[in-house]
Amino acid sequence: MGYGAVVKKIRQEKNMSLRQFGELVGFSHTAISKIEKEYSDKGKEKLQVPIDTLKQICDRSNYCFKKFLEEAGYIKETK
């Protein structure tokens, strides 16, 4: 699962709209939408989201960053 799918999963687990989730994590709803899609407005270029942005989303939504990195495929799952 990519980073966008994990962000969407976090938002949906909190039963929040894009706008509500954006307010919670400190980004606009349009930015959250782009992050979830992982592509630019035109859908041609894959977004390169800074790791600090993803960490902020996790921190402000009380989601374990390590778990996020594992689910998004950045690191291998540890047991």
C-alpha cells in the first residue's frame, strides 16, 4: 500500500472528511486529497511528499509513524 492509501485509511478510521482531517493535521483539504491520490492535479506527475509532511500527519492524528512507514512500504515490518 502506498503512502496515499495509508493517509486515506487513517482519515477514514477517524470518520473525517478531507476538510476536517486537513484542519486536524494542518494542511488544506486539497493538499490532503493530492496526498491521498499521490499525483498532481493533472494526474500526470507522482507527488514527492516530504517525509516531514507525512510525520506531521501521523503526529497530529495520533498514528504511529513507524506503523505508517511499514504500511506504506518504506520499511520492513518488524515483529
